[in-house]
Amino acid sequence: MSSNEYRKWVAVGTGVGIEIGDRHLDIMLVRVRPTGVRPLGVLRIERFAERPASEWGSEYSRFLRRYGASHLAATVLLPRRDVIVRQISMPGVADADLPKAIAFQLDGLHPFSEEEVVHACARLDDRVNVLAGVTRREVIDRYAGLFAEAGIRVASFTFSAAAIYAGARLIGAPPEGGFLALAEGDGEMEAYGESEARPLFSACFDTPSEPLAERARTLALAELRLAADTPVGSIASVLPQPRRMPDGFDLAGQTLCYAAAIVAACPRLGLHVNLLPVELRASGSRMMFVPSIALGVLLLISAGALAGYSSWEDHRYLETLIKEITRLEPDSRKPMQMDRAIESARARTARLDRFRKHTREDLDAIAELTRILEPPVWVSSLEITRDSVRLTGEAAQAAGLLKTMDKSPLFEGSEFAAPMARTQSGEMFSIHSRREGISQ
């Protein structure tokens, strides 16, 4: 795809151009699409230099508001007589070195001192020749202050040659083989041409009489190395033809303003020579907010993704942790199971130890009863439990047996479990006593 075809398919935008005349300002608003250029509205402000800037600035603001274009910053076309246009051949000079190379030759491009001028330049499509514009700093300061006082936002100060060159290539191509075109206005005649020998020619003549006009035409064709019989057209014929004419639109009389508006609509396509200092430039395209909006959206998406990822990572970590706990839980229970087994074994051992003691304690109780219950006391039945003894028998005098048993360290709380009964040889008794000091 050639550069002209590329520019055509990406030529989308709306721009406002201002041409500074002797006593008036021509203002035009255009909309550019790959299918063509459509002028939306035109405005002429008369006697702008004599009227208060705020007055005609309000008129300009109302004009833009009418078309919903208040956000746009204008491209201003400086008077041709205030700009020195030079074409410089720069073969083999890299883009990074171009400003220094131009600055090195700048003194030979104008008759003023270095402190008095402002310059700008841009490469032509052949990448060898450079178009340079030079104007006095006083011109820039005067018009910049005037538009600032009027409240008009300005994106660029340029000149007719740069605007015509860019406009002719925006959605089309200039005539092949070279051409010369003229435009008249404000007592001047603008000559613009292109040829193989001269990629860009621009000159301004005072509006001459018929013989002098023919001489100007002859000189311009000679500069372009074109044949003397080459047809001369209008500058409007090399620009994209408007799709629809609004009321008050005169293409022949407002050609340069039309070219400036086209450049303003697509400032990044093709040649754009801006003499306005960077610190004074305003941006009028909503597209300038697209990178910030895109970055904001990306930031929100990134923040959301980060939050979502953090939540997902926490959830995944929790799942992993649960799986690991489930895997290690049987091993973690083993020490507790071992502790419970040890405690159970200890309890069984203690019970066995106590059980072994029971036999000795029971034998001690029997031996003690045998010792304290001396004949003729005899026992017919003896019942021993863990905490008591119950014995039944016969004695000559049974009443004293309770006292006898309570004196023993092994028994206490002795009492008759049943009333005594008298027999032929003595008294029948049944005694219940608690065991003292035994293991439970």
C-alpha cells in the first residue's frame, strides 16, 4: 500500500482552519472521511484588527458551538508575505540530525538576525528535500497574543505551501508530471507548483496587470522546469473537491482557508510544518484522550484481574491446604492414639496392681477377724466386699463384739445387722462393719 493510499483510508477527523487576511479572518470547519471532504460551515470576521478581540472571539465561539466543535483547536494560516518558504535538499541526512542540519544553514535562508526568527521544517514525500518556513518572532508573538486575547485555541501556525502540499495528498494525489496552480486574493497572487525538478515551488506576487501576470506565469514555469505551454489551473483544483457546499462557501475565494481546515482535521497525516512554539500549542482532538482512557481501562482491568487472581490464589491455596491437612490428619492422630493407648495401659496396670492387693487385704481382714474374735466365738458365715465385711456367728456375750471390732485398725462403724438371738450355748449375732484403709 502506497503512502497516498494509506493516508486516504486513515483520513478521519474534523478541523477548523483560519486564514489571516489584510482586514478579515476567513474561518472554515470541515469534516474529513476516506470518501471525501465535507465543509460544515464558513465564517468571515471583518475588520478583526480594529475591533475588540473579545467581540470577534465570541463570534468565533458561537460559530463552533453551532456545529458542536467547541473542543477543536484551530490551524492558522499566516499571511504568505510574512513567511519565507525555502526548499532544501538534504540527501543522506538522518531524521535525528535534520534539526541541526537546518539550523546550520538557517542564516542563509533569511535576512534577519538569529534572535528575530522562528523556523520549522518537515521532509517532503521524496525523503530527500525538506520544506522550511521562516518568519519573524514578532509576527508569531503578535498573532499568538491576538488569538489568546480573543479566547481562540490555536494548535498550529503554518503557511500556504505546507497546507496545499498536505491537502493535495490527503485523500488523493496531485497531477502527475508536474503542474502549476494559482490563487488570487487580498491584492496578491499565490503561485504553487510541483515538478520532478522542483518537488515544491511557492511564490507570492502582487496582483499584476495582464502582461505582468503572464510574465509571473512564465517565471514560475521556468522555476519548475515545465514547458511554456503547460496549462495553469487553480490551487482549488489540486485539493480534494468538497462533497457538499454549505451556504456562503466559495471554494475559489477561500481555497487557502479550505486547505488549512483539511490539515487541521488530520494533523498527523502528511506534511505538517508548525511555526507556533510548543508551549503555546493547544490540542483540539478528542483522540488525545484515547491513550489516557485506554490506559485507565487497562489499569482497571489489571486491578480487577489482580483482585480476581488474589481471590483465586487464596481459594486455590485454601484447597491445597485442606488437601494437605486431610493427607496428614491420619499421621497427626497417631500420637494422640498412642497417648490414649498408653493411658489405657497404665489404667489397666493400675487396676491389676489394685486387684493383686485385694487378695492380700482380704486375707489381712480374715486374719484380723481371727485374731480379735477369740474362742469360744465362732463365725458361721463371712462376706467380704471392697468396703465392708458382714459376719454371722455365735458368742457367749455378743454385745462386746462391736467395741472389739472398732478397736481394730481395719474396721470401723461396726453395728448389728440383725437383732441378737439367744441360743442354748450363747447369743447369735450378725455384724456389719466398714473396712478402713483399703484400696478402692
